[in-house]
Amino acid sequence: MTGQRLSLAALALLSAALAYGAARYGATAAPDWRVSMALIGAAALLIPLLERAPGGPPALGAWLKWPMILFVAYALFQITPLPVFSLNLFSPRKAELLAALADVGQRHGFAPMSVVPPLTFDYFLRTVTYACVFLVAREAVWWNSARPWVAAAPMMAIGFVEAGYGLIRYAAGLGKVAHGSYVNRNHFAGLLEMVLPFFILYAAWLVRKARRSGRWPVKLALALYALGAGACVVFAAILYSLSRMGFAASLAAMIAVAYLQFRRQMPLILRIALLAGCAVAFVAGLILLAPAEMADRMANVAENGDAAPALRLATWLDTLHLIRDYPLFGCGLGGFANTFLRYQTVSPAWSYPHAHNDYLQMVAEMGILGSMLPAALMAGIVMKTIGATSKRYEAHVRFLALACAGSLTAILIHSFTDFNTHIPANAVAMSWVAGIGVALSDFPRRGARPNRFG
């Protein structure tokens, strides 16, 4: 079997994993996540075969490979039993907890840094799975270099179906907001905001291609209608999810795409003017495009419930107290919910399994030192993706890279006020987009001697 066929088989397994996870409430329940994880594992088994096939992708750069490896290894380090005396240096608060247990007769010679080792092991498996998604997506783009959009098409289809399902349920009165198969509207919007740029940028590339050739065949017109309808359905679903940050992140993503597309054609003063114009466009979009219910939610910052901005701010402040007690190595991946109970001062009747800020929760669970690993990995991914938006690349590569950049922008912005990366289906989609973006940066530049791209 050729590398291209193997990559398509791996992509099909990856698509099945995301589709199943999205349909099963984001794969938040352990049994559902195990099914998605098994499908991704099956796809990952094909990676060694793809690597050995002639004409495979170049080796992953050190700035991406080592942060990824160390990130996975760090999760294992957090559950590795260490001498108790060493915890006084690595995790003084955990050492205090063990000392309290010793007072009631439960003495330990060795103990892990993680407060909840079983949950940290579960997150170790998650990080391995997301790394596999990243690698499979990268291989799929490389082996389908003549048609790289093939690697994004399944994700677009899944997002469209999810958006349509959410709108149908909302129109039928089966919910006050559109949330599709997700329990939480913010996570529903989180998936769709990553998909939306692909519809828009694919249509933009087709228009550019037609304008350059001077030909507008019926097939192209039908494709543009389909992409336009898809973009409208996905954006409408985001709007009627009434997710404030989902809406804002979607607008910000498309504005970021516009800036990346036009920035290299302008001198510095015009770039500054473009940024100012983007800011105005963002505010205008918030005002003009938001439905009445969304506008009411944005205006009402004092609404009741754990999602209210004031309560989230209080949660973030309490999380800072947790970070103060576990500063260097954190309380362990997945350990936030159990550890936070000691520091929670807001809404005692509510349980807070997440900090509603992925960055704060990352520092709380991994510590300042550990958080440098995913931060370095994501910085490398973003830089590679933005690099592929350069005019040095062919148009079909550049527009797909712009879509990836917009997608990553949306989820990274949304992560300031939510926990989308802790929803397995959304984390799979994010890893998928990252794999595509990094693969595109390895494509030959204009004028370069082709490798297997012909």
C-alpha cells in the first residue's frame, strides 16, 4: 500500500474518532473517550509505515519534537514515586499533606508529586493521544500534498453536521440556545470556531484561483455555494449558541487572518493603520452581528450562575492561591478539581472542576517550570503555521495555513475564559489543526526544487 493510501486510511480513523467524540457530548465521559482513543491509536499504528515509505515528510524540528516529548514525559514524572524527603524541595505543600497523614499512622517512604495520581495518568494518556493526532494530521497533509485541503475536509464536514444539528434543535425549541450534541454551549462554539476559518479560506482560495485563470465553471460555482452555505450555518450556530467568547473569538480569528494576509504588502505605518482598522472592525462586528440575546448577555455582566464574569474572576483569583502553594511543579495534571476545594472562596454550593482559564489551570497543574513545555510547543506550532502564510508559498498552501492560523487564534483566545482544551473532542480538533499547520511549513517554497510534489 502506498504512503498516500496509508495516510488516507489513518485520516479516516482520525475522522471517525472526532465524529464519535463530538457526537458523544465532546467525549467527556470516560467510555466515550476510550472509543475515540482506540480509533486514534489505530491511526497512530500506521505512522511507522508512513515514515518508512519513500518520500515521507522531513523529521520534526527539534523545537517541536523535544517540547512534545518532554511534555509527555513530564506527566509521567508527576506520578513517579519520589522519596518523601525530596518532596520538601519539589512540592512542599504535598509534603505537608503526607506529614498530616503520617500523624494518623499512614506513613509513606515514597510518593508522587501529583495530588491525584490516577487522574494524572489519565492525562498522560490524553497527551500521548493528542500527540498522535498531531502526527497523523501532519502525515496526511504531506502525503496528499497536491490536495492538502483533503486533510481538513473531514473536520469541516463534522463541524458542519454538528452546527446543523445544533440549529435544528434550537429551531425546534429543544433548547434555549444552540449547543448541538454538547452539554455546554461554549464547548459547542469552541469546536465550530476552529472549523469556520476553513470554510471561508477555502472559498477565498477558489475565488482567487478562478480570477487568475479567468474561468468560472459551474462546478466552481457550486463549490462556492456549498462553502458559503457551510460558513453561514457554522457562524449562525456560533451566534445562537449565545457563547460570548465563542462569538468574539470567531471574529478575532477572521480579523487575524485578514491581517496576516495583507501585512506583508504594506509598510510599517500602514500595518499600524491596518491593526487599528481591525480593532474597529472587531468592535463593529460585536455590535452589528450579535443577535439580541447575545447582546443582552454581553451587557449583563452580573448575571447569576457559575459562568458569570464576576464569578470567573473570583475563581481565577482563588486559582492564583493554589499556584502559590504549588509553584514549580504543580498539583498534577487533572488534579485541579480535588486541589481547588481547599482554596475555593466563591459559590461554595458549586463544584469547580476547571478554572475556566486554560492557562491558569495549566500553571496550577504543571507548575511554572512544567508549563514552559506546552507553552514552547504551542509557540513553535504557531510560528510554523504563520510562517506558512508567507508569499513564498504557493497559494493553496498559504490559504490553508491562513485557515489554520485563524483556527488556532480562535481557540487560544477562547481559552482565556473557558476550558475547551479539557474537552477531548475539541482538543483532538486543535491537535489536528496544529498538525496541518506544521506540515504546511515543510512544503517547498516558490521557485524551490520540488521533492515529491512534482
